[in-house]
Amino acid sequence: MGEITVYHYLFLGLALFVIGIAGSVISKHVIKVLISIEFILTGVNINFITFATYCDIPKLDGYIMALFYVAIGAVELAVALYIFYLMYSKKQSENIEKYGDL
């Protein structure tokens, strides 16, 4: 078995990012789109941590950016779920195509 290198982490981050993009474009369900956006943020966080670990050890900028993105992701998810709750109570559907009047 080989050693885990920076390229493995970058490939994992890229794979999560691409899965998130594909899921948010293809899916018609609001909750699946929100989960896909979280996949995108997770892929970006893995790349930040990878570059911080392998390139920028003394400054810790990558770790700070990853924590910032985790906080942004939590706030984004809370606001999006509240908006979804309001929309669902009005339209009684979780299909994105029903919310075209926004």
C-alpha cells in the first residue's frame, strides 16, 4: 500500500465538490440541494486544510478559513431550512419547480 499524499486529499476535495455541484444541478428536491451545497463546502474545507497542512504551517490561514466556512455553512443551513419551512407551509411541496415565483 502506498503513502497518502497531498494529491489524495486534493482528489477527495475535488470529488466532494463535483458531487455537490452535480447534486445541486440535477436534484429537484430542496433538502437534497441543501445537502449538495454542504458537500461543496466540505470539499472546499478539505482543500483549505490540505494546503494549510502541506504549505502554510506557521500561519494557520487554511485552518482559520476552514473554521470560517464551517460557521458560514451552519448559518446558511439554518437560514435555508427556515426559508424552506416557510415555503413548504405555503405550497405544500418540496419540489423546486413549484417555487418559480420567487
